[in-house]
Amino acid sequence: MARTPSRKKANEASKHAVSAVFMADNVDSMSKGLVDPSTIKYSEKLVSAIRDRPIYSVSHKNDMDGVSSSALLHKFYSVPTERVKFMEYSEASYNEVAEWLTGKDISNSVVVFTDVGINPGAFKLFQSTLLTLKQKGNMVVWLDHHPWEPEQVNFCAENVSYLVAGENRLMCGADLTYNVLCRKLDSDGKGERLTALAHLMDFNIRSKSTDPLTFRLAQAITYMLWAGKDAENQLRRMVPMVAELDFGNRFIVNNARKYLEEEKVNMEELLSSAKTFSVGEHSITIGFGKRLQSTSACEALMAKSGSDIAAFINYSEGRCSLRSKSGVDSSYIAKAMGGNGHPQAGGFSAPATEYMGFNEKGREKLVKRIVEVASA
Ligand SMILES: [Mn+2]
């Protein structure tokens, strides 16, 4: 890599989350520091260090980016689906992953984390998990594009083999997985195509040629996430289909169809609850609903009202998703509400216990808070 490594430490970048891309390449031992994301390239050394070892994939559960990142590892590194784990940002999920990794007595293997960061509440647990993996001669590769806390970046920069962390406006999880680990192995171009689709979805970019395909997959993923305990098995089963771009597979199509059947009813409920408020130069439409794909729900709210920001409060899951039109940054709302996100797509948790089970009073309370925060 012909670039001069920046020697800046992560905590110089920001007092809070790292809003720039931090890279630590301990395999190449060439670079550590804040980098221009466009310089992140295929790593020949990393690929040759990992390709003959057993690989475990831990990826984000909630969307196409996480599933696609695992699918790329399945396709190019023959990671069997039993070695794929999907997780979300809850402490219970971090506990489960820590147990999955340390309970297996994995040694001389590789664990690749994609499209997830570390939940601050799980950081201590994860420090010991990563140290245990290291002691047993494992390599850890971590490829993420969400904001990270400086202490987590600094710990991982020292203790994992290869790290990309921090808000990345160029590359999503699948982009990082593809660019760093897969690009030169992609003889049929399917990996590149899958990555391009995941990129469009993750950055919420509209494209006529790709939307029907990507939305079908997104709908199937959403329907699977409603399956509770079985969700992970279903996602895992889908990984080889996603790897081969087989979005027309009956399994995917059936799940997408079930989603659409429910969507009609659920969308009516969402739109009838929607209220619009002006917040500074912008307007926000807030609606309550359940079992809807977040992006579709927010788009329906914006289409109905003409607002440039939408908040979909999923009362059955205790979460709120935010989306905004291109050029409108809604991430400050997610952050102020204790969540996280990108300029056009973010969210935060809104537990039922905090909002009186989302009865009328509880709903008013949450709407009031969002409007206050959005106006600030
Ligand atoms: Mn992502």
C-alpha cells in the first residue's frame, strides 16, 4: 500500500463516535490510523493469511447488507452456513455471539465480523471474547461502516488482525467485504453485482433497474426477522441463494409474498396514525405501525405527507426508524434519541415500558420528544 499512514489516534477524531474511517492492518503491519475510505483496497496479504483456515462469519441480522456480507464469505471462502451467525445491537445478541465463539473452542481459525460494531454495553464482554480468540491463535477481521466509540477502535486496532471501523460514506459492509477480501476472487462478477445491490439498499439510493430485485429480497428478510427464534435459521438458509443472486428462489419469493400480504393491512394502520410537524426548515411525519420494512414504511409516510423526514415507530418491536430525503440529514435525531445512523437512514430504540405500552398517552409522549429533538 503506497500510502502514508496517518498516525492520528481515533480519539483525536471526535469526542464521541468516530465519524471518520479508521483502519488497522496488523497483517500487513503497514497502516494504522484514519484513512480516506477510497484507499481501502483488496489485501493480498490478508487474503493469503486467511484463505486456508476455517472461517466463521458474524454479520448484522437486520438487512440485506449483513446478509450479503455473509453471502460473499460463503461464496468466496466456502464458509458453511453452520459457521454463519447473525446478530443485532442488543446485549442479549452480543452475549449469544460471545458464547457461540468461545463455547466452540475455536482455534487457528478466522472470525470475520461484518456490518456490525460493538454495543457499548457489551464492550467488556467483547474485549474478553476477542482476547480469548487471540490467545487460541485465531485471527479476527472486523469490517464495519457504522460510527464507533474511540475506546473500542483503539482496543480493536491492537487486538484484531484487520479492522475497518467508523462512519463510512463510501462503503457499506458488503462493499468492505468485497473490496478487501473478494474482489480478485470474483471470476463470474456475481460478487460485484451483489455488492452493488447491497450498496444501493444500505445507502438508500433509488435505482430503477435494481429496485424490484432488491426489494423482494429486503421483504423476504423482513418477513424472516418476524419469525422470532427461527429467524436466524431462515436467514442462514438464504445465504447460499443470495450468494448466487438467486433472488427468484421459491424460498425467497414465498417469504416476500407473505410480507406483501401483511404489508397492505399494516400500511393502512401506519398511514392512518401519521401526523406531520414542521421542525425548523424541515417537516417530519411520524407514524405508528408494526411488521413493516422500515424503508418502505418511511417512504410511504413521506409520500403521503410530502415531508422530508419520516419516523416509523414500530410499536411491536419498540424501535423507531428514521429516513430522510437526499440532502436532508436526520442522523442528529437518531443520535439525540440514543440511537445511531447515517444521514439518510437511522434509528433508535423506543421501549414499550418507557412509553406506557404505546397507549394514547405513551404515543403522545414519544411524538413530543421526537418533535422537540428534531426542532433543536
Ligand atoms: Mn450496513
